[in-house]
Amino acid sequence: MLSRQAQEILQYAEQTWGHRPDTPWLKYPDNLVLRHPGSRKWYALLMPVARCKLGLSGEGSVAVINLKCGAELSGSLRQMAGCFPAYHMNKKLWLTVLLDGTLPTEEVLQLVELSFSLTADKKDIK
């Protein structure tokens, strides 16, 4: 089941850019990818991740989103509560954000927009 923030992000992507997520891995149907339609480049990956993989205490998993933020921002963003080095992606260029309300939805959506612009071909930007 998707977290409230994940649902809001997916709704935002559909309303803003007309993008719906796809599920590229049959083995992981809860992993959702948002991509640019032309280039097929990812700008967001929503998925559950085991708490221990992020250095969090407790059992089970948490909902997260991986977003491109660029090398110049990744270090400072990781200092914020709810932000981590990217899980399973380039840790200099990508960021993992908890989707549990730690970071307000407005701020997460700003990071989604940044990731969208950093991964877009010029022809993909409306």
C-alpha cells in the first residue's frame, strides 16, 4: 500500500506532466518508476526499503523516493531529516527521501520538480 505522500507525488506527476508510473520489475511490483516519455529517463523511483538498509532502527520497511538532485545539493540535502544517500543509485547525484511525512510534501514535490528538470531532455520540458 502506498503512503499518503507517495499517492500525492503520483497525483502531482499525472496532473502536472501527464505521467503515470510504470513497474519495470515483475519481481518488485511495489517499485514504481516515473520517467520522461520521450527519453524514458527516470526522474523518480518510489519503493519500499528495509529500514536497516537506510540505517534506521526497527523492523520492516519504509516508503521512499529516489530523486536526482545533483552533486552540489546532495550533501546539504542529506543533512535534512528524512533524507539519505540514494539507496541503490549513484549517491553523489541521487537522494533517497522518506515518504512518511518527515519532510513536508511541498518540499518533496520541489525535489521531484528538480529531479524532473535535471533528467529532462530539452524537448521533454513543457
